[in-house]
Amino acid sequence: MIIKPKVRGFICTNAHPQGCATHVQNQIDYIKGQGTIATSAKKVLIIGCSTGYGLASRIAATFGGGADTLGVCFERPPTERKTASAGYYNSAAFEVAARDAGFYCETINGDAFADACKDQVISMIKEKMQQVDLVIYSLASPRRTDPKTGITYNSTLKPVGKSYTAKNLNTDSLKISELTLDPANDEEIANTVKVMGGEDWELWMEALSEADVLSQGCKTVAYTYLGEKLTWPIYGHATIGKAKEDLDRAATAITASLANKGGQANVAVLKAVVTQASSAIPIMPLYISLMAKVMKEEGSHEDCIEQAYRLFTECLYHGEPRLDKDNRFRVDNLELRPETQAKIEALWPQVSEENLFELTDFKGYSENFLRLFGFGIDGVDYDADVDPMVVADFK
């Protein structure tokens, strides 16, 4: 079939298999061009491995650090009439590249929140890897079913304490308007913490530890975003912020539980990038477009793969990692430079529908969004007839 992007709001409902494969290869080529990551992990579990930061981390671990990997994702396979999800094609392409390079890799396509998935992962580690020395937690889901109670919780993107009004860009109509969000109630806050907080990360580490599949000195890291003044009301001072506080709590608890192994758990704060998740969060498309404009002009712009490489080389496997007062790895340091934020804040009130493409990099934002699904990738013929039925050896 001829595959063209089908975008609805902040969702692209299809993906291009060859485009996704090329996008994965481009990231592999970037990491290979950076050289070997010294003292990196050699056996890595990535929970949420198929897109964005999880995928970039898997690529960095394998092609930078020489690691065998086991990945967990929840992706839609293709049918004769419908393409697979981008994450399916990404993971299939990664497996081919990793195995061709001589690395062990397996991917489990299932619900990472379920006990059955944890059991399957443990069984595969014991059979193929014995133990892992790095666990990356990179899940991004709007809902979660508690495996102990069977109750499904939904997250909410709302401020806490008082209403919040801000400039917002509709990425379909390109209309800019004031958006007001009412404050979350206690139940919405608690539900968001259940979905996006540290509970599932703790359950994973508890299960892995009890099964004795964590190596001596093992590390684990969970990803988050904090932002600065412009995004605090929807991140730090919002339901998501409460979930992020719970991630910090979980990191401390996990580190204590790993003391007998000399292990360590950290939250890693990464920069804002274009993802399907960030596209759904109010103000973020406009903020990211402004941020990209400023950072590209400064020469400091990075995407997921550059961030993943710096996380490994400047934090996870560095003798003096960059940590904040809450023991978080900080890889958002370039985005949060005072001079960078000052430029973004100065441009924010000036942006209008008339000057959107002049003052921001919304063109680049749109291109990045489509690349997530394999579209707009250099070297791919999008007029060619392609078979969506890519066969992947997922478990």
C-alpha cells in the first residue's frame, strides 16, 4: 500500500515501516559515531523500549555500550488493511540491527503493568541473560491497571490548588488562544500518582530483586521532565508534579532496597522533546516550538538520541555525575540555562498566529512529530508501494 500520514489532533493513526526503520538506523549511526561508552552496562532491561527516550536508550546501550537488551513495550501489530504502530516498526528494526551486529536482544510486547509481564521478563532474564546490571523505566501511559486490585486508574493533566490560564496552540487549526484549566480534585491527583508515579517502578524492582536477576552494583533509572517557569503550572505545580514527587520517593525507597547489592536508583530529568505524549499536554507544543527555535540558534538543540548519549556518558557512567539536591540526574541542563529560558520567556508573549512561523520553530516541531511515525525521513520514497506486514519476533 501507499502509506501517507493520517493525523488527527495530537495523534497519528498510522506509521511507515521503512520510515521507522530508517529513523532507527539514523539514531544507531549517531551513537556509533560518538565512540564507545566507557564502563557502560552490558545487560540491560528497558521497560518502555519502543519510542522516544526508551528507544534512544536501548540504542545507546547496545551500539554505544555494547549491551545485550531485553525490552518491554505495548504496540499494535500490522494487519493487511492497517499499519502497525510506530513502536512496533521501531522495535522490529532495532532487533534486526542489533542481531546483525551480534548482540542478543528480545522484545516482549505486552502490558508492562501486569504481573504476568513481569513474570515473563524474569523468566527470560534467567534463561538468556542470568542477571541485568541496568534497568531503565521509561513508560508513558495515560492509564494503569493495578495488578493487585484490578482497578484501572486514569491520569489527569490539571493544575493543583487553583485554575491555570495560559496561551495555547491548537496544532490542527494553528489557532492561538487562552486556555483555562480547572484545578484537580483529590481523587484526580491520587489517580494521576497511581498512573505516573513510582509505584510500578517499585513493583518492577521488587520483583526483579526477589527473583535474584539483578547484578551486584546494578543501577536503575526512571525518566521525567520538570521544566521551568513557563511549564511549572502544568508540570511542577500540577497533577503530573505530584506524580513526579512520588517518583523521587520511589527512587529513595528502591535505593534502600538495593543496599545489599550496592545498587542505586535515580530519577533522570530530561529535556522537553516532541513526543506523542508531550503533544497532548496543554502549552507544550508552543513551548517546545519556542525552545527549539532558541536552542537551535544557540547550537544546543538535542533530540532523544543526543540526550540518551549524554545521560549514559555524563550521569549513569561518569565518575562525577551531574546530580541535583534531590539526587536526580540532570540532562536538561542546556534547556534550563538562565539565558536560554530568558529568551524563551521574552518571546512567549509576542507569539501570535501571524508570526508563529517567524518567532518559533513550529515547522520543525511538525516535522519532528511526523518523524515519530516514520514520515518525512530523508531517503525514503513515500510514493512507493510498501508492505505493512513486517514480521517481528516479539515474545
